[in-house]
Amino acid sequence: MRISPTAILVVAVLAVLLFGAKRLPDAARALGRTLRILRSEARALRTDGAGAPPQARPAAEPAPMTIKRAPGSGDARPVGAADHGAAPRG
């Protein structure tokens, strides 16, 4: 199927009427950027092996928390995985 020059002219006139002459270059630029990004992402999916499962990252060890005691009851102490379930000091 071939597109006639008259059809292209009608589409161009409608685009100018709908969007205005000032916004058409911005719209064309945005469309170009979108197509470029879409193409690069599709290429990346093909080259990265889309069928391969993603690699799991090792879980980061949580930082020790510090629980502060009430004023006058002593110093603060670190709380870690070994202290869970331990009897409170005091």
C-alpha cells in the first residue's frame, strides 16, 4: 500500500491545527527520544539474555541498633542478632 502525497499533506495540516506550530517541534523531539529509548532497551534485552533469571544479590547484614535506657538507669547497649530473646540487664 502506498501513501499519496495528498494524504501526507492532510495529516500535516491536521497536526498543525491540533497541536499548533509552536508545539510541533517539541512533540517531534519527545517522540524521537521515546523511540530511541525504546530501541535501546529492546536491544539491551536481546543482548543481556532475556531468558536468564536475574542474579540474586547477597542480603546486606543489618546495622546493630542501639537502645537507650531511661535516664539514670545506666549506659546504652548494642542490640544484635545474638541478643534477641536474652534477659534484660539491670
